Amino acid sequence: MTIPPRDSLHELSPEIFKTLRVIFWEKVYATKAIQITLKLHPEWEDNKRALFSETVYDLIRWWRPLWYILDRDPVPEEKDLQKLITIYLFSKKGDLAALQKKRGLDANQVIQRIATTKNMRVLRESIPDWLDKQGEQELGSRWDAVIASLNKYPDLIIRVNTLKTTVKELTVFLRKEGIVAEPIDWSPDALRIMEKTNVFKLSGFRAGLFEVQDAASQMVSRILDPQPGMRVVDACAGEGSKTLHLAALMKNKGKIIALDTQEWRLNEIRKRATKAGADTIETRMITSSKVYKRMDGTADRLLLDVPCSGLGTLRRNPDIKWKLSSEDLERLTILQQELLEKYCMITKPNGRMAYSVCSILPSEADEQVIRFLKNHADFRLLNEKRYWPEIDGTDGFYVALIERKT
């Protein structure tokens, strides 16, 4: 007998409430908060873990209209969060029985307020006022389709580690484990997993045969076109997804220098590189400007995957829209300009750099490149590509390929 969603969620509700409090009132990112909860419950089976994660993400995604329907501002009290889940079950799952049984809720009023949410974009798409204004200002009539697409569930995409296997071999390997995966025509190293599964438990992941990485993100390293034997600098390496892809594209020949301001991220790169069989990666922590200035004119290729709003990843990181502010966006655009100025000279004459952001906003993307090129006659734009969630089915992404002249 299949347990109805409301019974399953009732059992999980105490942990859901705790996690939501951590995310919204303690300002912890959802991915981390969910991971913490899951680690506390190793006894949960995969279906229970999936239900918990999906529900938390869904409540975050539809946070604004759910509270509007409840007719109050967000509060961390359990009785209100319980009502929130009941409204969620009705508005998103059609569970009328749960709504009618819940004390303190007027079913007719809830239904009326749900209808009202469809008439206002900030409620229909569950976004803060400032973001709606910013999106419309920068994208115009396109904003409706973009933000609606960013509220859809993302596909599960993996990147095949070509240092250890091929797309064809991994497809066969996964099929033997009961996992159906399909290639993506325009992203050569990508496979789309066709059904829900915890890929991190698969033997192929533990063996370093693949990484989870969106198809658009994978194209950033490809547009840079790193060749075996080159010297490549990844100046904002983070935890190294693109760094590892660069190593694979270079067939483990040459040198990759991964830079970051946080040692824990560099530690993560080193661990992931070992598993992936990528031994051409050197990590360096940016402790002062000397670290990168010493490298001026030394890189055949430079990757600048700069800190950004992350608005292109709202499908998988919906809490960004509640944690980000217009002030944060302004600060980030200034930082992006500064990083372009600081790191561009690492590129050799005739060398190339890729500037990328996982954002759908032109102010973080092509407008930054236009501004940079206007002030740097010694650089020229070779190519640029934008990936749109509503068209490409990917995260929102922008990447520009820029060449330093002689």
C-alpha cells in the first residue's frame, strides 16, 4: 500500500520545519541545510530522503504565494508551518481532503486567494518585488517566460569524465545499473539521467567516472578550447567543476592552476581531482595581489567564472531569490568589473580568456564584457553564447570568449 503524501509529510514535518527555520531565519543555504538534516537521518530510505528534499525545495520555491494564501507574514512557529504544508498539498498536489480537515483554515478563502495569486506575477512566480522589477527592466517582455521556466524542475545532468571513460561506455555502464541516460547533442560530455535517482550512490560516481554538472556549465570550459600541453589558469575555481573539465579536455597534459580565496574550496578540488584521475591541477590560495600578478602574461587560457547572483540556477537553488538583494546585485556587478580588471593580464598575448556567469541578467553578462572591451583596446571579443532555461532547458548561463591581442 502506497502511503499518501500527506501522511508521509506529516511524519517528516518536524524535520521539514527545523530545516526551513535554518534556511529562512538562520540564513543557511538550502543545499547545506538539507545535507545537514539528511546526515542526521542515515536510517531514512532513498524515497523518504527524496520526498524530504523535494518538499523543502518546493516550499522554498513557492514561499511567497503560500504565505499570501495563508494571509500572514512568514513566521517560524510550528502551527503556522503546518498550515503552510496543508496549503502546499492543496495548491500543488490537489489534496482537498487535507485542506478541509485542517483546523484554522477556511477552505473557501484559501481557494479564493489561490485564484488571486494567478493575477500578480510576483505571487504567480513567487519572487520578491525588487527582483521582478530588475528582471523586467533588464529583459523586458522576455522576463515572463524566463522566470516561469526558472520555477520548473531541472533535469539531472552529469558530465562524463573522459579521463576515465567515454559517453558511450558510461551509458552502457549505467544501463547495467538500471539507469537510463541519454546524450545531449550540443553538449558532447553531457548525459541526461531520465529518471529520479541518487547518482551519488552509484559505483560510477564513487569511481570518478562522472560529475553532476549542468549542460550549459559544461560548455564554458569547451568554449575556452584548452589544448593538451597548455598552461591554463582558473582564477575563480570554487570547488572545481570546471577545473576538472578543463583537465579532461586537455587529456591530462599541461598545467592547470586553480585559484581561490578559500582554502576549503581548494581542498575540495584536490580531493575531487584525485578521484577523477586529474593530476595536472595545482591549487593556489589568493592571499594577496602578488599571487596573481606574478602570473601576468603566462596563461594560454584563462577562465573567469566570476562570483555572480546565481539567478540562472533558481531551478535547483530557489532560496537564492530570498537571500539575494538589490544591494547584493550591485556589489556583485562591481566585483565582476574588478576581477576582469585584475585578472585579464594573466593571459598571454594571443591567449584567450572566458568570462562566465550563471545569471540571466545582462548587467552581469554581456554588459560587463562591453564595458571591459571599451576600456581595453588590447582585447577583442571572439565569441559569446547565452543559454536560456526556457529555450535550452538548462540553467541560465552566459560565456564570452575574449582574446588578448599582441
